[in-house]
Amino acid sequence: MKCLVTAGPTWEPLDEVRRLTNFSTGRLGSELANYLADRGHEVMLLLGAGATYGGPWRALRSEQFTTTADLRERLERLASHAIQAVLHTAAVSDFRFGRIWREAPDGTRTEWRAAKLASSGGAVLAELVPAPKLIAELRDWFPRARLVGWKYELDGNRALAVERASQQIAENHTDGCVVNGRAYGPGFGLVTAADQCRHLAGAAELYAALADWLTV
């Protein structure tokens, strides 16, 4: 099976030397790609340039991405490659920078852009605007593929986390969602139908369950 795995963080530039990103290491997606490759699948790995996981990697092909826009371009370009499964584990930025203002001592604000925002001029106010939801476009790009998204949930409880995973499936026309994080608790949940969740104790169990589910 031709599988596409995304892993690691995107980042969004504030200026030419600073960026907004997240704590994703890329480990889980990279290990999942290795697991699938070891079982004979033809795996393409898209890995965030900011990922700190040091490998190894055994995907047949791999590319690095930077911003959300860059990852989007790479996914769209792969739409013609007869991908049969997409496992979207990448931690895509929820926000990107909009307008930026310099605030003077008297409280007046001036919209400002620079290659490097200097701290000597006082406070800087940055607008965060929602970034595009790439998962919402996967079905258009890969209409016949089995699509799996991810939900890392911190607030609420396990039932609410599973409900949010089901909502992601319904809203984005995907086939499954892996949910984890503090709200879910230890381990992972593989959600493949409305509020129906298979609990998996650890990463190894998750990789095996996903590999089995992809070939059912």
C-alpha cells in the first residue's frame, strides 16, 4: 500500500529570525512510518524541519516541510501519486501572524514590519489569525485514500476528547482519528466511528492497530 505520513511541527514566521511553532518532536509519526515500511508498505514521509527526533528513518522517500503553506503545497503536489492511505500526524500550527504593531509610550500604535523586529523601540503587539486547516483539504486531494487525523487534547476528559475526534472525522470526511493528550489520559484512542474508540496502551500497540486497520 502507498502510504503518506506527515510528522513534526510546522512553523509560522514573525520576522526573518523568529517564528511561532510547537513542541512536536516528530517521533511518533517517524516511528509509525518506519513500522509501516518494515511491513512492506511504500511509505512517503513529510517531516517538519523543526522536528527534534533523530531517527532512524526507513521510509522509501522523505521530504522536509517548514510552514503550513509549505506543507500544503507538498500535500497538494502528492495528490496525483495514487496515495492509498494518509496518516496526518503532523502538528500543524493553529495560528499564524497577521498584523504587527509597535506601541509608543503614549499608547499609540503603528503597524510595523521589519526583517528583524527590534526590542529597543518598546512593546510589539502581534495579531494571531487562524491558520488553514489542512485536514479539511485531504479528502479533495486524496479522494480514494484512507485518511487518519490526529487530536491532541489537553482540556476536558476522555469522553470529550473522543467526541472531538469523532467531530473531526465528520467535519473533514476522514476515516479515523487518533486522540491522545492529558484530556484523554495515558495511551491513545483510535476512533473510527462516531464516539467508538479502541483504547491502545502505548505507541507500539497504536502502530500495530493502524497497520492492521489500513489493510482491513
